[in-house]
Amino acid sequence: MTTGTISAHGTFESSKQALIKDLKNVVSDANALINVVAAAGTGQLAQARSKVEVGLGQAKTRLVDARMAATEKARGTVDATNAYARENPWKVLGVAAVAGAIIGTLFSRR
């Protein structure tokens, strides 16, 4: 169970880092496009535009991958929590009761 969480975390981190890299590349390409537009002809403009479009496509793909990795990680966490609650119902009930008492005390002071 822990191995799956570490694996999902690694996948999430790698997706996050790749997404950040792609977004930085897109911003850099957009700056280049602005510079080309300011001084350029149509050939350079079309080339810069296609480069930005490719970068945006890669960033979108990375974003989808990061979303899927985050969803998988969250699902693993939910499954682990559910399994723990089923194995230790009295502990969970005790923690919930203590948390409820603390929250009740805090709200009653206002």
C-alpha cells in the first residue's frame, strides 16, 4: 500500500516538474513571438506561431497527466483511509468525538 503511494507521488512530482518546464517554455516562446511580431516578416511569424502552438499542446498534455496523477494519488489516499477506518472503527470514532468536542468548544466561545 505504501509502495503505491510513493509511486503515485513520484509520478505526480515528475508530472508537475514537466508541466512547469513546459509552461516556462511556452512563456519563452510567447516572448519570442512578441519580439518577432515587433520586427518581423510573415515567415518568421508563422514559424514562431507554430512553435508556440506546439508548446501549448505539450503543456496541455502535461496538465492532463498531472491531473490524472493527482487523481490517482487522491484515490489511493481515500482507499487507505477507508481501509484504516474499517480496520479501526473505535479509534476513528474516538478521534471524531475528540475533534467534535474541540470544535464545539471553539464555536461556543464566540
